[in-house]
Amino acid sequence: MESTSTSTIAQALTRAIVEHKLLPGTKLAEQKLADHFGVSRTLVRQALFQLSQNHLVTLEPARGAFVSTPSVEEARQVFAVRKMLEIEMTRNFAQNVTPKQLKALRDHVKQEAAAMGGTDVSSRTELLGDFHVRIAELMGNEVLAQMLSDLISRCALITLMYQSASAAAHSHEEHEAIVQAIAARDVEGAVQLLQEHLEHVEQGLQFERDIPSNDLSMALSTITV
């Protein structure tokens, strides 16, 4: 039961970070989190340690836990790793895709389109990130899916800190183009589009932006388990 509780807290906090409810630099006070989730500070501490292993939380001696604030260099390294992983993943998927896998990916892009037309920024952010993880899941590669999920969670922090609103607008259209290339069995075209997509996101980062801040109490009012 204790392990489940720790995992539940970690998942809720991860989701809050990915959905931009908890912003970089936010202090994660153990007692406030324990009161919110109705658990002991020990379980909260374990969850925060778990998130620190995924680089979403920074633990500072004598100061406590904070939502991580990725540096410019870390941002560039995260995108470099994503390119290495996702280019080969996309090539493999496009070469071996089945009609069932293609339908599942198209269904995901339809969900993106619906979210783009709505006002729920959290759903839109989550779906756009999940597109990349979904390909790994459809390939049946759970290790790759988990690695990408961790990287994309880190990217959520990076884009929140450095991405302009206009730079995020074209991700859905680029996902659609990638799926169309895969459907046409245009393997190298799909790979090229994926590479350009990641480059567009990275080029849209504005590293001179001020770091956003947030209050934990305000953020917790929007977080559920």
C-alpha cells in the first residue's frame, strides 16, 4: 500500500508539471503536499525522491525540494537525445507499420485536433507530448516508451520556461504530416518530417525569457489524484 501511495503522488505531481500547473522553481513543501494528498510526509518525501531521479524535481540540502529549472545547455542536450531516439524509432515504425497501428496513431491525431479546437491547455499539452510516446507503445517497446515519456516530461519544463506561445501552434499540423508520410510508406519522408518537427520546437525556444514562478497552494488547488 505504501508503494502504491508513493507512486500515486509521484504520478499526480508529474502530471501537474507536464500540464504546466506546477512551474519551474516552485518550492514543494512536504507538509503542504502531505496535507493535500492526505498522507504522511514520509510518503511525500519518497515521491519527491522518485521525481528527482527523473530530473523533474531538484532536492537541495537544508532548503527542500523544488520543481527543476532546466538550464539552456540541459535543454539542448534533451533535444539532442530525443532526435537520436526518435529518428530511428520513426524509421522502424514507418518500415513495419500495420493497418491497426496506423489507425491507432490516426485516432490519436484526431484527439489532438479536437483538443486544439478547445480551451483545455492541459489536455492539448498532454496529447501533443503523448504522440511520440504512442508510437513507441504501438511498436510494443515499453522500454523506449518509458524513456521517451521521461524525456518528454523534461521537455514540458523546458518548453514552459523557454517556448513562445506562437512556436507551439504548429506541432499538431506537423504530427499530421508525419502520419500522412507513414501512411504513404514514405519512410525517409516521415523521418525527415520528424527531424524537422523537433528542430522547429527547439528553434522556437527563447532562452532569454524570464523564468515563470508559481505558488504551491494555488497550484495544489488544481491537482487531483
